[in-house]
Amino acid sequence: MDYTTIPTVVFSHPAIGTVGLTEDQAIKEYGQDNIKVYKSSFASMYSAVTNHRQESRFKLITAGADEKVIGLHGLGYGVDEMIQGFAVAIKMGATKADFDATVAIHPTASEEFVTMR
């Protein structure tokens, strides 16, 4: 069993979801020069039009020349539901190019992971 690809969720408000290596773990394992970190923030439709706007945060960590996705982390509304599908992709060895080639469902928070540049 590969424990590094087990998704974890904290059912808080906002939710927190993670799968794979953290940025610090990736640096230790691959070296700073061999990883690339993509970050994004987004206000979901759920809160964007309210007086209590909540920004969601997303991070994608890749390693090597092929930019294999080795970590994916999110904080925000709906992250608890979306993390499972991304865990499958990471377990299967998806690359940043695979994420980029995915047509995003719009408007959703999960599209942030496949539109990061």
C-alpha cells in the first residue's frame, strides 16, 4: 500500500483536503530545483455574491522534467468532495500536462486545479 497517495480531509468550515506530498516533503525528497509549485485562489460561487466572501486556496506540486503531480492541496468550500477524484489521478501518475489537457467544468472550484499556469 502506498500511503503517500491516501487523500485526507478535514471536515471544517472551510474544508481542507490533501493528497500526496507537502511542499516541504517534496523539497526533501526531490530537491528544490526539481519541483515546481502552482498556487491559485478563488472565491466560489457559493460565497462570491455574499457579504461573507471566502477565498479558497489551491496548491499543486510537481516533480521532474515531466512535472509528475506529487501533491495537491486545497482549502475552501467543496474541497472535501473534490479531493477523491484528484487522488485517483495522482495515484495513476498524472502529470501537469494531463491536468492541463483536462477540460474544466465551469464555474466550479475544482477547475482551479486544471487551469493553473
